[in-house]
Amino acid sequence: QVQLVESGGGLVQPGGSLTLSCAASVRISSINPMGWYRQAPGKQQEFVAAIISGGSTNYADSVKGRFTIHRDNAKSTVDLQMNSLKPEDTAVYSCRLEYQGMDYWGKGILVTVSA
């Protein structure tokens, strides 16, 4: 059973930084797309960032220039470095992995950006 566990969430002030990490229970490689999604209170889940086969990255327009996604295949982790955080970044952030033709999701972790 593939499991994804997120960590690193919490409360941060506007303008601050936070790094989320997602650890997979299986060995991953560069062919396995991984990404981060978020769901703000009262809103639908939305794409944040992804790292796909070959190491290419994609970002939502709302986070470009502020967030950076990075994977470490040796550790089976994908991190999301978040800088210049805004109150509108407040959401539950979930990690996604495509592995052997299946989609797997973590349970999510809360990030709150507030003064």
C-alpha cells in the first residue's frame, strides 16, 4: 500500500516562509510525477505545483516566483518551499503521487498565513 505523509505545516505570518515535505512509502524515480494541491476554506481544491518526468516543473500562476517544488528520489520525498506567503495561501495542502498507473494522495496538512 502506497502512503504519502505530509509535514511542515503550521502558522506563519504574511511575508514569511514555510517548507512542506511529503514522504512516500515506496521508492520513487524521476518518471513518477508528484505534485501539491491545496484547498482553502469554502473553496474547491486547486493545483499548486508539480514536478513531472525528467524534472520539469509546473506552477499555478498564483504561486509562480514564490513557491519552489523539489524532489529527492533517494529519500522518496517532494518538498514545497513557500516564500512571501500571503493570507490567501491559507489552505490544506495535499501531496499527490502517480505510481504504477495509480494516483495516491496524502491526508493533507494545514497552512495558515495570518498576523
